[in-house]
Amino acid sequence: MEINEHPDPMNAKIRDTQNQKVPYMLVIGDKEMQAEQVTLRVPDGSQQNNISLGDFITRVKDRITRRVHEL
């Protein structure tokens, strides 16, 4: 896991991460921080917006327990 804390704009960070072929990207900007939500970008290029932090953590724990790769 890596956290990109560079001062670059969010769009530049997302583009750079996609170019690196990172399979799953969790986007947490100022809006997400205030709402306690995350945006999940997945390998097919789609994204799931406004996932509550609690729901995301539950989802990840479930996938780990079942050893499923897809988030």
C-alpha cells in the first residue's frame, strides 16, 4: 500500500497511478474526508463513489476472509 502525499493536484495523482497500472485505487480527497467516505477505482476503469468508510472496511474484511480478489 502506498499513500501519495505529493502536493500535485488530485487529477494528476490519479492519472499517474493509473499509468503505473495499480489495480485498486482508494481516493480520499477533502470532500471524502469531511463525509467520512471513499471512492474506489477498480481495474476496469470504473469507480464506486461515496462508499462510507465503515462499509468499505467491512467489504475489505469480508473479501480477505473469503480470499476474494475483487473489491
